[in-house]
Amino acid sequence: MSTVEHLAMSPALDTRTPWSEQEFEALLRDKGTSYHIYHPFHVMMAEGRLTRAQLQGWVANRFYYQIAIPVKDAAILSNCPDREIRREWIQRILDHDGCHIGGIDDAGGIEAWIRLGEAVGLSRDDVTSLRYVVPATRFAVDAYINFARQRPWQEAVASSLTELFAPHIHQQRIDTWPQQYPWVDTAGLQYFKNRLTQARRDVEHGLRFTLEYFSQSRAMQERALEILQFKLDVLWALADAIMLSQCRIEITGPKA
């Protein structure tokens, strides 16, 4: 256990003054410099430099992350004894799995991602069979699920704050894909359009909780920053996995 983790578990042991709420939030938002929108693969995507096969490979691999999101959120719910938190957090599962309750018929984000796959030329089976998902993608995503299952639910909530930076990347795809990839059926972009609203709503709740709970001590605030960095690293590793598999980058050493 790191010193920060130990102090975070015992706030009274940390005599440093916590950052103000404004300072703490600014530090959380500053983590956006590590968001995967800056990963070389996503830069290539935004600039229209991916081939059809590479874009298809990204959609197929990211589907493994999409189906993991409600599993991760269910893990948070299973560990959380707070009824009010659960009542608000459960909406995230409905957003992705879909909902057929009280006259609401929403196919959900997972179905929207399958339609994105069809829009880039994949079949439903190509996406849902997971046959194009590479091992490193599975490893990165599974690490995130295991974190949500095994760590305190408050930490898993804080890990969700990568949503602070998500609307930007969704809007970027909505704006650039029709010009950069005109062969993609624009109906398939509905997932990104949906997430513009959903992510902003979700982050309002997650940020509010994180700012309040983790401000008990400076060490707890530092722990929240570590957690957010971990999640950013998961997303970056996922992009690494996809780029290496789709771009066939050759790594060569010095000649003998």
C-alpha cells in the first residue's frame, strides 16, 4: 500500500490542509492532458488518416470496452450501501444496456455501438462475436472491471471522471467523420450524439461526489488524482493495443 493510500484510509493522519474545492476540481480537470484524444491513433482518426480496415478494427475492439461499462457500473452498485447513490448511478446501466420499462423503449448504448459497427461496414456478428478483439484490449478493459469490483466503491466512482473529457472527443467525431470518412453511414454516429448529453449528466454527479468525499484530507484528494490517472492510463493502453494491432507497427532494434 502506498503512503498516499494509507493516509487516504486514515484522513486524521494527514495534517496538511486540503486544497479548496476550486483547486481540487482544477487539478482533476488538468488530468485531461493525458486523455486519449491526444493518443497518436486518435489524432490519426481525427485527421482522416485511418484506412477503412483500421477504423473497423477500432470499432470492433472498442466494443469490448462498451460491453464492460455496465458490468463495471453493476460492480459499483453491488459494493455501494448508499441508496441515493445507487438510485442515481443505475441510470448508467440503463443507458448502455437499454431499457424497456414504463413505456420507455431505449435500445441503449451497446446496441448503438453495434449500429456504428454496421455503419463502418462490419456485420453485427463481426462486432458481437468479439473475434477481432486483441488480447491487450481484453487485458486493459478487464483491469478496469477488476478495479471497480475490488476497490472501495468511492474510488470506482472517482475513476469514472474521465467523462469530464469525453464530450470533446464525441463532438470531434461527429464533426470530422462525415468529411474524413464519407463512406461511413452517418446514422451510425448516434452513439456519439447520445453520449454528449449522457456524459455531461453523469460527470455532474460523479464530480460532485468526488469533490465532497475526497476532500476530507489532502491525501484523499491526491488519491483521487491517482485513480483518475489510472483510468486515463487504461484508456491510453487500450488505444495502444488497437494502434499496434491495426497499424502493424514494426519495432526494430539495432542491427547486429
